[in-house]
Amino acid sequence: MIEEDKNNKQSIKSQRVKSYFIQAAKEIIMSEGVENVSVRKVAEKAGYAYTTIYNYFTDVNELLKAVKDVMIEDVMCHMQGEMLGKVIDLEEIKRTNRAYVTYYIEHPHIFHFFYSYRLNPESTQPELPDFEKHWEITYGSFVEKGVIRMADIGVIAKIMIYSIHGLLALYFSDNGMKEENLLEDLDSIINHLLGGKITV
């Protein structure tokens, strides 16, 4: 029993220290970009010797994979807070998608980390949320109102996501697209995909 308690305490301490490194790397990414993450910088920010990191992660790549898992969860929590329950009409889905876009505009280094920075291909992929369930919640009312078919939810959701990420890529490429243009284009895409029989 004593040995079990000792192991539990060690496990809790291990998870806590590991979380310090993840949080430190996350803060560096958000403020400076993923290219500025290094073992020494993360360890210094977390308050540990740099060699300690290797007790918890094999290398920076494994650390970044763990950070990505946490950041994906952050985005999902942010969007769940923005949705305020079931999406019921066209204006609400516009507001929700605008919130998603604005999140990345406010955190450009996260967008770059997610969609432009390649982790080691040998690393395991992040555990993604159940997007299909999320899509059903987001677009369910449009099915109920006959605007789209249940079978089309997945395709429409992907068109929306790919459009948003493409617009953001253009915005961050500094080719002249302004935020208001991005949001106007996004609204036009939503109108085209979901305008159908819903009147707002």
C-alpha cells in the first residue's frame, strides 16, 4: 500500500512537471512562433535544467506533439464557448465561423504551427476530437429545415473548414487581403452553402 501511494505521488509529480514544459513551450509558440522553441528556452521558462526535459520527452518533436494536442483542445473549448448551444440559423453560424477566424487572427503563431509547420513524420498524430459529432450539432438545424441533407453534412463542413483555412492562409501571406475582406468572403461562402430555404 505504501509503495502504491509512493508510485501515485511520483506519477502525479511527473504529470505536473510535464505540464510545466508543455505550458512553457505553448507560451513560446504563441508569443514568438514555433521556430523559436528550443529545449533550453523551454526549460528556462519552466524553471528547470534543460536536461530534465529528456526525462519526460525524447526530443523537441515529442514535446511539440504534446503541445499541439493541448492547443487543439483549447480551440475546441473556445468554439464550444462561442456556440452557446445548438446553432439554429444562418446568422448564428456566421458568427460562430467569424469567431473561429478571429481566434487565429489573434493568434497567428498557432495557425502557423497547426497548418504550416511539419512535425517529424514518425511522430504519432494528435488525438483529434470527434468532428463528425461536432458537425452534426453545428449543422443539425439546417437538416431539420430542409436546407441540406444529413448525408451532406460532412462535405459541407469540410468545404467550410478548407475555405476558412484558405482565406486565413491568404490573409497571413500578406498579399493585401484585409480582415474585413476575409470576413465578407466567408459570409458569402456561408450564404452560398447554407442560404437555401432559411430566411434571416
